[in-house]
Amino acid sequence: MDFELSEDQRLLKDSISRLLADTYGFAARRGYMAEAQGWSGKLWQQYAELGLLGLPIDERYGGFGGGPVDVMLVMEEFGRVLALEPFLASVVLGATAVKLAGSEGQKSAILPKVADGSLKLAFAHGEQQARYDLTDVATRAKKDGGGWVLDGAKSVVIHGDCADKLIVSARTSGERFDAGGLSLFMVDGDAAGLARRGYAMRDGTRAAEMSLTGVKGELLGAADRALGTIERVTQAGIAAMAAEAVGCMEAMHAMTLDYMKTRKQFGRAIGENQVMQHKAADMLIAMEQARSMTMLAAMMVDEPDDDERAHNISLAKVGVGQNGRLVSQSAVQMHGGIGMTEEYAVGHYFRRVMTFEHSWGDCAWHLGLLADKVA
């Protein structure tokens, strides 16, 4: 199998790397976090001008027709600098839902605006009681004349506080945990009856808690048959976040090597100690294993076989999660006390990787899914 990047992919990787190197130092990131929305609106427009926001969107909708591997390259670069902007929420999760379930009219109305940066999406599916079970949806939608009305609550909606439109899951028939009966709806961010409470998560990215009381929504796709779309959106999110986690690991490994060369104890650099060299080598091996699993996940996003796709995405989730924990914990430990301070970047990378591990199912959850398939 050929893992070499194409010329276009190399140019994409280089262009985003140069942009972020010039604009996203650790101090600059803290400044972006202090902005009202928790990220840089100026950079968001630069992403749009570079074509990043339209990268996975078809050309007929104003995008560039890229695929999951292209998204992987962008997310790796975002991981290296701990980017805060809502690329995952809007371009990966939101746009994927519209592409998979939307009508031609909905795609034409929404996707070009996502691509040019004028419209931000968020995917609101998780609920407090659900943990990782995608079928556990208590939010309800019922017919109201020619439209739909939603009642319920959503939890930890990534960048849900800044989204112009929300893609909300709701149960239109059946009971809790039923695989059937789930539907998706487009909801305006300023809709009557929608309350949003935004907050910064431990890794610095933004999320929101939401309550919906008599909120009007526009059906996205067929009623009662949204579970397949929900699964594919979350799988695309796992693949994208896995790539971001690899970018974080690369940054932590590079910082650790630099620290080993400059930090001295008893008159010599700590990197001269063989134990430290072995731990750095273990970090490198774990990082490369995670990179391989990330490539697998990216190649599986568009796999038509549902079982094959789900199986390999779970494998990647476990592989990247376990190796990410090893790299993160080793980086903090090898930096000593400084690795745990707010003023030093290593701890922030650690938090971002741990956020990935607990998004859409932790390692134990996905190991359980894999075990169920062979039982």
C-alpha cells in the first residue's frame, strides 16, 4: 500500500504548517482563548481563504472535494499547535452530517457557507444520561403542522456556543435505546426556546450545554432512520481527532527531546541517562503506532461496509488512545514539576489527548465493542 503523499497533499500540509507557525505560538494561543468566543475569528477567515473550510466539501458546493486523508493532514497540524477554532465541529462533524443526510436543497444552502466561513455548524447528539451509547436519546421531536418541534437537552456539544446552525438528534418514534426512531434536525442558533450555556473544557476548547423547549427544527434526511448517519459522523470525528492527537504527540515528543538536551542535573544533561533515552524511544514507538492507526481510521471513513468501518475505527480509537496516554504521561513525567504547570505547554497537550480518549467512547468502551463482535 502506498503511504506517500501526493503533491497536492504535500502543498496542503506545508501551507497550513507555515500559517500556524507564524500565528499560533503558545503565548498567542492564550490570547485567542481570552477572546470572547474562545478562538481567533481572524484565523478562521484565513482558513477559509486557504480553502481549509471547504476541503472535504464537493466542488459543486464551493469546496475542494478533498477526502479523509486531507482532513487528517490538517488535523495533525492543528494538533501540533493546539488550535482552538471550530474546524472539527463545523467542517468535519456538521458538514459530514449535511453531506450524508441533507437534501440537494439543504446541501446547496448550507455547504457553500460552511466552505467560505460565513456559517458555523455544530453536531448536538450527546446527552448526559447516554455516556457513549449512540442510541440513548431522550430528546423528542413531534410533528407540528408542516414542521417539527423539539424538546429535550444536549450535553458537551463541541463549539455549540458559537454555531449559527445546530444539527440536533431527536427521537421521533420508539423508546430509549431503540436503534430505529432517531432523526436529525437543523436548528437555528438563535431559535426561540433554545438555551445555550457555553464553557471552556479542560483542554481549552469550547463546548455547550443546551436545552430545547418547543424549538422548531427542519428535518435533515429521512425520519426515524438517522442512526447510520450519526454513526458515520462520529466515526469521521474519531478519525479526525485521532490525527489531532498524533500532532499533539509529535509536539510533546519534540519538547521532551529538547528538554532532555538542555536540562542539567549533577553537571550533565538528563538526556545522557540511559533510562531517559529508553523512555524517549518508547514515546517515539508509541507515536508511530498511533500514526499508523490514524492512517487506518482515515482510510476507513469512506468504507461502504458498515461493519468493516466500525471495526477498524474502534481499533484505531483504542490504539491511538492507549499510545496517546503513554506519550502524554511520559512527557509530563520526564519534564518533572514544570510539566504540570499552566505556564508550560506539555500539560495542555496532555489534556487535549485525554479529551480525545474520552470522546465518543474511551478505550474500554471500544474494546468492549470489539470483544462483542468476536464473542
